[in-house]
Amino acid sequence: MNENRSHSDNMNPLKDGIQSFLNQKESTEIRQNRILRQAWQKAAGDEAASFTGSVIYDKKSLDIVVVYTVSSINRAELEARKELYRLALSDALGRLPDNPLKEIRFAVSRTTALAKASAKAWKGIENSYVEPVSFTPDEDRHARERVAEIDDAKLKLSLYKAMKATIEWKKGKEASKSSQNRF
């Protein structure tokens, strides 16, 4: 049993060395991908970068880059300027003029499209939320007077709640605008 233990102890440096190598490789890949994404942003500009997602090196070569787009229309737009993007990206990566990227490919990615759509929707929701401002007693009285003539109790209550929610939202929106204008 002691022999197995000493054999196991001898394997730890090897195991540690392999793990260290893998960590360095992963760190290098992460750095390369971060640099590539930043270079793409610079080369493509804000408009083209807005409808692209992941930018990666091809698995077979660091001379080939793959850019994922949100739709086939966007892919076609990028393809039309493929050579310009290849040269601009080569320059942004600091590759010498005699050693540019060999190729840049554009591919449609459902994941990229969903991520962009989700981010856009969330931004819209985030920016559209308004904190409602409560009804005053006079507004409450006025709303109740407006629905008083309705005979159906459920309809009367629903209409009252809708009026209240709408007025509180509008007041909140106005309050939000006026607080933004102060700055």
C-alpha cells in the first residue's frame, strides 16, 4: 500500500504541471479572444459591430477569423465588404502588411440573434419603467364619480382600477421627466 501512495505522490507534480499548462493555455486563449473582440469593434465600427456577436479564430488557424451575425441580411452586408473588413481587422490586430489575416468568414448565429434581441428588449424595459405616483383624494373622488353610473359592479371596478393605474402611471412619467430635466 505504501508503494501506491508514493507512486501517487510522485504523480502530483506531473498532475500539477499539466493543470498549470492548461490554465496558461486557457488564459492565453481568453486574452487572444478579448483582443480579437476589441480589434473587431475597432475595425467594424459601431454600426456593424451592433449586429455581430462572437468573434473567434477558426479552430484550424489563427489566420482565419469567424464573425457571427444576427441575421442573413446582416451577413450579406458584411460579405459585401469582406475584403475591407479583413484588412481593417488585420490592421487593428497589429498584423504587419505582409502578414494579414488570410480570411474572414461571416456566419449567422441563432444564439447571437437571441442574445442581441434579449439585450435590446431588456434595455427597452429598463428604460421604460416608471414609478407610479399615488392618487390624490380629489383624483380618487373624481374617478369614482366617473364610473358611478355603470350598473355592472365588476365592470365598474375594472374601469375604476384601469383609470387609477393610467393616471398614476402618467403622473409618474411626468415626475420622472421633470426630475431628469433638473440635471
